[in-house]
Amino acid sequence: MLSSQQIHDLNAPFVANHEFQYAHLGEVLDQRGPASAAGVVEQLRRFRVAIPSWALGTGGTRFGRFPGGGEPRSLAEKIADVALLHQLNGSSNAISLHIPWDIPTDVAAVQQQLAAAGLRIDSVNSNTFQDQPAQAHSYKFGSLASTEAAVREMAVQHNVACIGYGQQLGANVHTVWLADGSNFPGQQHFRRAYQRTQESLAAIYEALPSDWTMLVEYKPYEPNFYSMVIPDWGTSLALCQSLGRQAQVLVDLGHHLPNTNIEQIVGRLQHFGRLGGFHFNGSMYGDDDLTTGSIKPFQLFLIFNELVDSAKDAAVRNPAVAYMIDASHNTKDPLEDLLQSTDNILTAYAKALLVDRPALAAAQEANDAALAEDVLRDAFLTDVRPLVAEAYRQSGGALRPVAAYRRAGHRAGLIDQRGRLAVATGL
């Protein structure tokens, strides 16, 4: 953790230039309308995106993994890392736990550490895509959709146990990602696999506390490549509708076929009141889990445009959306990557807040495609970095989080403390 004085000192070289840029942008926005600099900053300060416990170590590919040293070896060390991120950007006050990688062994100690750092556990994630040591049955041919009743029951009970861990720590969201599917034609009976999945999810839903949300994630391919039981948002939506109002669709930005119009999916799910959560990342070809916004920043902006538009529409009855970063950093310092992802997310959000919605609506009603695109481009091409930096500063954070992290020498300190060969748990 850094002291307030340390953050003040790390900000000092950038303050004069930041204040000049922020004041100038404020004048520009006052002339342009409809949003003010102060209004956008306030909304950015209220935005929160959770950090997953599995993303604090160096990720890898099927070919290898190259840890960078100083990685968190326990849940306590992971909480400490997220505490630093939140201190630097003021936007990362929640942690999403992956079970069984991060089962809390001392709940009271975890609660105390979270409270001291101003953090919370907001969600838990089940894992039925890997076999664990001493596991009674194998998930090789499926879990919730397995043809074997004993495997399905084991997977259901694992999810129920995840909910129990979450209850101990004050979470209120349970995420189910199902790797079930097939690799060869004829391997799996599509309708029966879906029916078994529906029945298994219903059993998990039955154990859900009344104030919780269950997120059902979808993915078109990987780890199975011929078919996935929940391959798209429509299948996830159908399952959620069959379960009840506490079941919502989770959108992972990497879980789509190339060139999918994700922003349209977001708009439709909000129209149905079923958009429950986001897993943010960036992709070039598929589920690459790259830095959020690093490859397709305009797409990220368009997604936030739909989110902002729905938030301003009284007819939309979508519950609060749970946001989380889901990335795998195989060549970057994981903490730097998470800071960059958060920065890109807030940047896209800020730009979406600047869209002239009355002008956009008028252009859409008039079928003026060129004008509608220009309205969006005016917002997207605005340099909103001073707004994001001001949100950081007003939250007690760093004007430039990555620069502050580097100047503080934090990774070197973690290596000294944890060791150069320390590898994060769960990956």
C-alpha cells in the first residue's frame, strides 16, 4: 500500500499540466454540451469494476507460462494487490473469487483485511471445467450436461458450495461458465444435453439466496470446438427465463465469433431486462483475453453507448450490471495490465457520457445515417483523459496510475517480499 503522501508526491510532476488540460476541456464541454466536465467526473468516480482473483498473476497459453515474479501466493496477497489497484484508481474496490482456487480458510481474517482496504467480495465463480485432486468423478465429457447423473450432481454441489463461500464473505452474485460441449459430430445429443443443463442449473438456482443474482455465461467455442451447450446469448437468455428473475445473462467480450455486433446484444438484453454482468477484455481473433480496449476501442465505446442510453431510458427495467475485468496477461505485469484495462474502460464510459443523445435520436428518427455517425464520432474523438485523471485524483488516486506504480517500484518490492519465483495460485 502507498501512503497519501506518497501518492501526492507521485502526482506532483503531472499536476500543473493536468489542471491546464482539465480546465481547457471543461470550457470546450461547456460550449458544446450536453455534459459538463464535473458531471462526467462524478459519474466516473461512481463506476466500479471488479478484479478477478485469478488475474493477479501472469497468465499463459497452452504452450507455456512465464511468471514475472512477486506474484500472489494466497488469497491474502491477492487482496493486498487489489488494494493497491483501488488505491491508485479508486475504481477497483471489488474482488471476484474463483472457487476452488481461492477458498477462504479464515473468513474472519479475510473480512478484516477487506474492510481495512475498503474492498469487498462481490461475486464467486464456479469451476467445472477442470478436474481437481481427489475428485470423485471427471468432467472430461461434461459437468452440468454430463450423461452421468453422479457427475451432474457433483457439479451442482460444487456450485452450491461456491454460493456458501460467497455468503460467508458478503457476496451477492454467482457466475456459472459452462465448458460443456463436444468436439466431434454425433458425439453429443444436442437437445438432451440442453435439457440436462437446464435441470442442473435449476438445482443451483434453488440454492440461490433471495437477494442474489446468478449469471449464466455463454461461449461459441473452446474448450470444445464442434459444439458448446451454451454457445450464444440467446441460449443463455432462454435458460435464464426458464430459471427465474434472479438469473441474468453474462456477456464476456471475448466470447463471440469474429465481427459479432456485441453492442446490439447489449441493447437487446437490456431491453429484456436480462443483462446481468460483463467480463471485460480485448480480442483480436477470439477469446484472447487481452487488455480491455487495446484492440477495438471504438467497439468498447459503442457498448458503453448502449449502456448509457439504457440508463437514461425510464422504460428500461434492467437491474444493476456487475462489471469485471477478465484477462490473461502473459507478457505484461498483471497489475499494470489491470490498471490499463480500467483506464480504457473509464475512457470509453466517459466518451459515451458525452454523446449528444437528443441529436443522435433526431438523426436516427430522420434516418440520417451520416449525421448519426458524426454525433457518435464527436464524442469518441474527444480526448477525455483529463476527465479520467481528475476522477482518479478526486478519489485520492494517482493522475497516471501506471506511471505511479512504476515510479514507486512496486513490482520490485513484491519480488523482494514474495520471491522472484513466486507464482500465483489457481492458474
